[in-house]
Amino acid sequence: MKFAKQISIAATALTVSVASVTAHADATNPAVIKRMEAMKAIGGSMKTLSGMAKGEMDFDAAKANAAVATIAEKGMMVPALFEANEADPATEALPAIWENWDDFVKKTDNMVMAAKGVSEIADQGAIGAALGQIGGTCKACHDDYRKKK
């Protein structure tokens, strides 16, 4: 049951991340494009982990660990990328980010810490725990700071 909940959280975060890919093509503001690229990398890493967990792709420890590392690396960049309240019609970032800046940064830090807290993924069974740790932090931030589809 716990593994199913972890997959569900990760699937929700992944669905939101994949839906944003189409918006990237319409962005023109370079600052917003950089933000979107970082978030796309995080979403792609979640997709890799989720795909392996669901058996949709073969387990590959190196790819799984690289995905977790990418989430941590790109996540550390997020506050700097969002610090300036840049506008673009294609952005999915809500004004609430800048209105609640400290909470946004805290939620970003939670994602980074969750990714950094993942022990090395040595087998497919460890992916569910990693998804559970990271996926919930993605959802928490998206719930408050990303436009709903």
C-alpha cells in the first residue's frame, strides 16, 4: 500500500511536469525559459524514476541515481531562477511564489533535501522510497505555486 501511495504521488507530480512541456515552446522571456528548463529537467528525472518503478522501463541504477542527482542539482538552482518576478504568457508560475517567497524557498529546499536524503538506489525496490520522499515535495509546491490545468 505504501509503495502504491508513493507511485501515486510521483505520478501526480509527473503528470503536472509533462503537461508543462508544451508551454515551453511558447515562452519568449529568457529568464522564464531558464526556469522552465530547470523544472523540465526535474520533471524528466521524476519520469525516469516513475517509469522504472512502474516497470515501464528497465531498471538502471546509474540512470536512477543520476535522476535523483539532477533533481537535487536543479532544485538548488530554483530559488535563484525565480528570484526575479519575470513575466511571460507561457509561465505556469503563480504570483503566489513572490507573495509567499519564504514558503516557496522552503518547499524548494525540502525537495532538494529529500533528493539528497535518498540513499544510493541499488535495486528497483529502492525507487519507491525515493519517489515517496521526493514526489510529495514536488506536489506540495505545485499545489500552491503552479497554475492548475
